[in-house]
Amino acid sequence: MVALHHDENRATRRSGNTPAIWRAMLAIDQRVVGLAGRLRVTGDVPRELRERPLLMAANHIGVFDALVLMAACRKIGLAPRFLLAGGLLDAPVIGPALRASGHLRVDRGSASAIDQFAQAVSELRTTRAPIIVYPEGRISHDPGLWPERGKTGTARLALASGVPVVPISQWGAHEAVYWGTETVSGLGDIVPLARSGLTSPLRRPTFRVHFGEPVDLSPYAPGRPGDAVKAHAAIMRAITAGLVPLRPDEPDLPRFHDPTRPTDTRSPWRPGT
């Protein structure tokens, strides 16, 4: 992989359709990520895909990785939106800011999920801002932090909307902040985060993000039995293929040990399986 020299001002110059509050949040985020570690970006998004609807599918390795993805996208001149869980959009303070920024909502397993899927498909067909999704649906529980099996939602969105899918592979963001816990109910749940790498000025991890080539989903059709599963597998394999060169010295387990992250599943995509 070859690291590209990107013009970090491209996002500002091409931000006519980006809400001002989201531009401000992206600028702040880039500084936060710069304080937490070193950002290294490889690959790019082709020019012909920048002015049309686009899905970007990323592996999920930690609670800090969305901030790293935002900074990486800004570095190559993109201002992406996210497909977010409803809880984030309903949260005090940050929720209204995210809603005003144009992020899409998904409430998995809810009665409104079908309507939200249709709305997301419609939005994907018309928006000029790339949408970032996590096909896994959660931070990986695989001991080696390889992508989990995931769900077919991203593939079904891509097939139904007809938009290209760019795989994003990332490594290093898991070192910034411990996984912690899925729910915070008291001070004891915050203690692990206080011990995480983000609080240590002596250790600045390298955040590596790679934008891969668009996934070829042309063999698959929306609604055809089995095609969503096959398209999902193609997306996950593309993400994994891009991840391998980002962690050449960590082919099995991560060097960084997070004692709070569950390790109760095994990735079907990891090399050699």
C-alpha cells in the first residue's frame, strides 16, 4: 500500500452541502485525534465516486474508531455521515448536533426498522455525502480483533440503492480508549476508561486507515435469495484484505491488551480460516 499526500483543506473547499455544525465537529475531531495519536492514511476514494451517493463500510475495533474514521475522511477531503443507533441521536447535547448534521438513524429490532431501512435507501440514492456504516454492528469480540461475522444490512442497503461500497480497514484506534462496558450505570463502569491509553501522554498509538477499491457487487441483485449474504461476504472479505497489511506484526492477537473487551466469538473472515 502506498501512503498518499492529501490536501487537508479539500473538505473545506467542497463543503457547500455539509452542515456548518458538522464541519465544526469534524475540525474539532481532527485535533482530538491528533492529540491522541498519529494518523496514517493510505488509499483514496476515486474522484468519480466523490460526487455521487456512496456507502463506506468499516471494521469496528473500539469506541474511539469513529473519531479516527472522521479524521481520516477529512484528511482526504470527505465529510461523511454515519448510520447511527437511535440511542446516540436521542442523547442530550450530542444528539441534537448529530441530527442537525444529517446522520441516518437505525433502531435494530424495532417496529420502525423497516421504515428506517426504506428511508435510508431513499437517502442513499439522493445524498452526495458518503455514508459510513459498520457491517458488524458492534465492536468485534474476536480475540484477534478481526472482523466479526456481521449482518447483511449494509449489503442489502447497497443492493437496494444501487450505490457503490468502498471498504475501509482500520487498526490502532483500539489502543486509544478501553472498550469499557456497553452500559454505564455508575462510577465503577468509568474506572476502566480512566486507565485507558487516552489518559497516558507517554504513549501515542498510530492510527492506520486504508480506503480500498470499491467492492464488485455486480453479480448480486436485490431481493434474489442468497445474494445479500454473498454480497455481505464480499464486503467483509474486502475489509479484512485491507486490514492484513495494517497489522503485519500482529497476525493473531493484538499487542495491546484491553482487559475490558469481551473475546467470546471467532471471526469467520480472519486469514487462514
